[in-house]
Amino acid sequence: MCVPAGGTMIEYPWDLVEHNAAQLARDFIELGLAAKPSATAPVALVGRADRLWLDATARVEPMVLADTTHGPVVIDRGAVVHAFSRLEGPCYVGPHSQVHGAKIRAGTTLGPQCRVGGEVEAVIIHGHSNKYHDGFLGHSYVGEWVNLGAGTHNSDLRNDYGEVSVVIGGESVRTGLGKVGCFIGDHTKTGLGTLLNTGATIGAFCNLLPAGRYAPKYMPAFTSWWNGALCEAFTAEQLFATAEIAMQRRGAAMTEAHRALYASLHAESAAERRRALRESEQRALRRSA
């Protein structure tokens, strides 16, 4: 006997972002949160009260607004929402995450132990990642242990309102969408004032320092953007050591399984990295000719 499996097929990373808002609304219903007791807090509410759910251990300061007009707002255990924050449903604030006077737009998921400020819209941010300071992040997918420096912004809309393309496996892929932000791998870090272009793909363990213009739309894992040039600035061991420090600061440990996974990723991405670095050097030579 055949029965419908349900769900949605995901082919590319932007599919996850596109379907996230609807999935958040479905999760709220299927988990029965509307029927479960919700803690009370000094929240200014726009929309239906039964779409706002707060865990009893969450802390919400005064001067916070929740807008449930278009979907539920869920604040999970141990989360903290600071004053002057606005949360628009559907959105989810994960366990022990902190929202620092931020604008959380619809379709956003914050994983556990994130710290988020500024403005985020239709974004999935995995656990232990920081966007603590002001800056815009929209229609994007962010891995674990990412740190976005103050003033980091991304574009999620072309100036001509055209279709956005994203580089996947070294090839440009048309998304069929007008709004696509950036995709950032685990343990990547951006410096002050970094600008990410529409449809940017940034691999794991990348480092970006601003150079007065947009960073590359495509950076393979374990590469760096220094002084306007793509390079391989650190060894794998140096990057792993920094990652271990970052994890220890949050009470987590880098295991041998982590190291094996990261080492495997470093080896598997070597050819892609060499190709991107070679192409970057060729572009620099053409510009200087």
C-alpha cells in the first residue's frame, strides 16, 4: 500500500530558506504548542495571542514586540530577548539564544545558543553562531560556530530585480528567485564592515576582512579574503586551533570526530580551492595589465 510521505523535496540550499516560514507554521501546529501552557511576559502583542509561545525558562525584557499576524512566534527554553526587539512570525528563537535589540523578520530560525542583533529576515542560523552587532542579513543560511563582525551586511536583492544565480560546485546555478542572500559554512568569520553580495557562497573555515568593496560571490572552504585578494592564509591546524578556542568559550569541546570531519573536508576541497585561487590570480593579473 502506498501512502503520501508528506514533506518537501530540497535540492539546493535556498530551498531550505524558501520553505522555512511555512515549515515553522506547520511545526507550531504539529507540536501542539498552541494547546500547551505558555509563560507570560511583558510583550507588546500584535496579532493572535495563541500564536505566541514562551517557555517558562525564557526571559523577555519589557519593550519587546511580537507580531503574530502572519505566523507564530516561539521563544524556547533559556532564551533571552532584550528590550527594543521586534519579532515577526513565523519565527523561532532557539534554546539559550539571545536577541539583542534586533528586528527578527518572518521566516527566521535561530538555533541554540546564538547571539543576534541588527536586522535578520528569512534566515536560518545554526547553533552557536553570532551576529551580535548591527547589520542586515536576509534570505540566508548560516552554519554553526559562525561569527559575523560588526557592520557585516549582505544583499538579498539585485539592483535590477532580476533572478539571482548562485555558484554551486564551481558552476553558476539559476535559482528562479528574486531574493537570495548568502550561504555561509561552519566556523567562518567576517571582519568589521564586510559586504556580501547577492547569492554569495562562502565555505567552511573562511576568513573575510573588508577591502572597501564586496567580498567574492564564491569562496571555497578554507580560503581567506585579505586586502581585496582571495588567498589561503592559514593552515588547517591553525584554523582548527582557533575553532577549538571558540568552542571552549561556549563550554563545548572539539572531539576527534570533529577533527576527522574537518580534516576530510579540507582534503576533499583541495582541488576546488586550488582552482578558485588560480582563477583569482588570473583576474588580478588581467586587472593590472
